[in-house]
Amino acid sequence: ETGFELLGALTPSRPSGVFRTSWSANEQILQMEQQQPTSLQVVLGVSMEPLDQVRNLSVDRWGVENRLFVAQKIATDLFRYMQSFDSGTSGSGILTVPTNVFDRWIARFEARFRSDPNFFMKSED
């Protein structure tokens, strides 16, 4: 474990980007900040990797520019959550969910987002 967190990648087709951290929700960083607010030190690292390796990690498309990809991941999370309420009528094409399913999902989503702002990006397709 290096202590580094992969935030994204720059490539010839994407020469710049904005990469978000989850530091504001990281318990270890929050505790260190409370204990020693003036001596907190952050180290940023840059790694030069072969383009094939970057593509293999699927990080060449991360960043705020790719809002459609993020929206698709969020929609997939909502759909999977709604599927968890399926009463076994699969095949009928009808999904019956509680009337407050969106309120419950958004509360769950926000709680998970506070813990890890990238959680929905890690889910499998």
C-alpha cells in the first residue's frame, strides 16, 4: 500500500483535466486535521505510465468533462437499487417499488457519497 489514490489520467486525447479527491470524507485525514491542523501535509504524486496500461485501468475517461459517463453510472446505481425491491415478477416487464423509493435511494446515495465520492464509479457494468 503506497498511500496514494488514483484520481485520473492525462493522455494525448485528453491533455488536461480536473480530478476530485475524497479527502473531505476521509476519516484518517479528518482526524489528523483535528489533531494537528497546522502540520497536516499532503503529498501529490505523478506517474508516467504506458498508454495501454492507462487504458486498461479505464482512467483515461475520468474527469468532470465526462458527465454522460457519470450520469450513466448514477442511473445504473438507481436501477440496481430499484431492482432490489423486485418481488419475483421477473419476466413480466413490470417492476413494483415502494412509493418512497427515490427518497430512500437518494438518502442512501448521499450517505455513500459522503463516505466515498467515487463509489458509484467503482461498480461493475
